[in-house]
Amino acid sequence: MTIVNPEIYAAVMNCLTQIDAWNDLAVNNPIMDSKSRCICDKLDEFKAELSDEVVENLTLDIFDYVTASIDAGILYGIQVAASMNKIITNPNIYANYFMENIIKANE
């Protein structure tokens, strides 16, 4: 996989996740909402035992991890879409691949 310019990568990810469709999905997803509340509740419990600075750093680390996971999912989705587009626009690619694997399996 080609490594991209970090500024271009950040700009693309920001564009893709700052649209109404993305926000609607994120806000109205019951699983995301439930897990977000669970994390917030646990972090609130830690506030009694840990300093505000530690809890804040932990919160930022969780946010960074979630953001990186979302980015990876979006990039994977883009790769899948590009692959599907290749197959749709040139079905011979898939047919040749399929036939080559059948021939190999029968050898």
C-alpha cells in the first residue's frame, strides 16, 4: 500500500467525516451511542481515583484510537469500492480470475 502525504490524508478524512450523512449515521447509531456512554461512565468513575490530567490524557488516547479505526474503515471501504468498480466496469477481470482459480484447483 502506498503511503500518502499526511496532510492530504488528514484533509480527505476530514472531508469524509464532516458531512451530514456521516454525522447522521454516527449520532443515530445505537451501538456507538451505547459504547460512548459506557466509556464516559467508566472515565467518570476514574475521576475519583485519578487526576484530571490522567483522565483527560486517557480520553484523548481513546478518541485518537477511535478516529484511527474510523479512518482505517473508510480507507478499506474506498479500496473495496474501487475493486468493485473495476469488476463492474470490466467483468472480464473477475471472470478471468475466477477461471484461473478453477483451473488451478483442478490441477
